[in-house]
Amino acid sequence: MFSRRFEPAQSSSQQHKSFSKSHRIGRSSSSFSKEAGVSKRRHESRRRPTTSSNALGGESPSDNSISAIVTLVIGQEQRIFAAHENVLAVSPFFQNVLQNQMLDSQSKKIALPDEEPEIFSSVLEYLYKGDYYPRLIHNKKRNSWELEQPPQEDRHEPTMFHHGMEGELLKDTVIYCAAEKYGLDELKRVALRKQGLQSGIQASTILASARYAYANTPDTDSKLRAHYLALIIRSRSTFKRSGTMQLEMYNGGTQLFFDLFVALCNHVDDISSAS
């Protein structure tokens, strides 16, 4: 049982309290903040092999030379991407589209108006390279995973503006949900591990990302949901003072808060048993 009484919510100016390094998720050698970041378009133009002009670079499968090129129209802005058909077909989602839809063999085109271009860029990068920026690096001395260190002038932002949600979300969470949609289980594992290495994320962004995770994963997929439940419990002192958390709970409308209640009860029971 908690020994301290519930503290009232703070004012709106205090609702967006960020996690400090003491609330670090997992072990990582770095912490990312928005102040150190650059614009998303700048990132995409410098590092991702995903636009129609350079999507075919990098380490591509050896039989790409005989594979058809598919044009993909992504998002509300109708950003154009291109990829080899055999690369896309690794995804059951795209394999089904390519096999069952009437696509012109000379000009194959797939439209995904609800997808975020930044997210699809990372998915396509994964399909070609087996990872997406920033890459996971295994530290053999510590026997732990870390995110690669980008140049100082090209810092990575762990959050993104999601047009459908009209707000900031943790990018790795959106990539995980996209991987669920496209049937890419290994990409889900990579994205889950990466978001466990992030820190310095605002409480409001954590809650919005948790709601997004619940809305875009099936009930049978508990790993991402469990990640957020554990994170909120570990950082409960921050969330207990969060006006954003109080407002979210008042609004309800999601399975998240019942699951959180059950997880907190289990956490308290574990503490009681141990003592």
C-alpha cells in the first residue's frame, strides 16, 4: 500500500514536466532532447535511402536488378517513394497488395494516404538494411544495447509530430505500430528495444504515445503495452503530480488505465510479499 497520500495536480505550466535522467528507461549511453535536434526533413535528406531518387541505394538484395520498381505515394502530402517489389514483398501486407490488387505491371503504384512519410521512410530503410537510423549497437563490454551516436550537428529527435494525432509521439512507438500493420515482427523487436533506450521524454508525450500504442496494436500483442505500464509505474512520482495524467484519467475511453490499475495492484502486492 502506498504510504504517501495523493497529491493534487499541478498547474498547466507544470503539466509537461520532462523525465530527468533519473527516470532513464533501460541503459543507454546517450540522452536525446529536442534542443539538440534538427528538422526532420534535414534528417531524411541526409541519411535515408527512401525517396524516389535514392531509394535504391544501400545494401540491396542481389536479385534487385530483375525486380520491378514500385512507386509508393505516402501521406497527406503525397510524398513519393520507390522500392523494389521483391523487397516490399518481405512484408505480408505488401505481398498481399502486390498479388491481389490490379497493379499495372509497367507502373506499379501503391497509395498509403494515412501513413506518415517519416515513419514509412524508416520502415523502408529497415527493409533494405535491417535497421533504421539511429542504429542499435551492442556494447560487448557492458553486454547491453545502445543507440549509435550521430554527429553533433545531426542529432536525432526521438519524437515526431503525427498528423493523425495532431501532436507529438515517440517515433519508435509509431514505427512499432507500423511494423504490426505490415507484419514485420523483427522490426517490432528493434523498435521496442530502441524506445527502451530513450530518455528525456515529456510526460504528456509518454501518455499520448501509450494511447496510440493501445489504439494501434491488438489485445494479443502485450509487449508494447507492458513497456508503457512499466514505465509509468517506475516514474509514478512524476505522473502522480502530472495534470496531464489527471486529465487523461478523467477523459478515459481507453483500456490503458484499467491495465495500469491492475499493474499497480500487482506491483504493490509484490512489494508487500517481499517485505
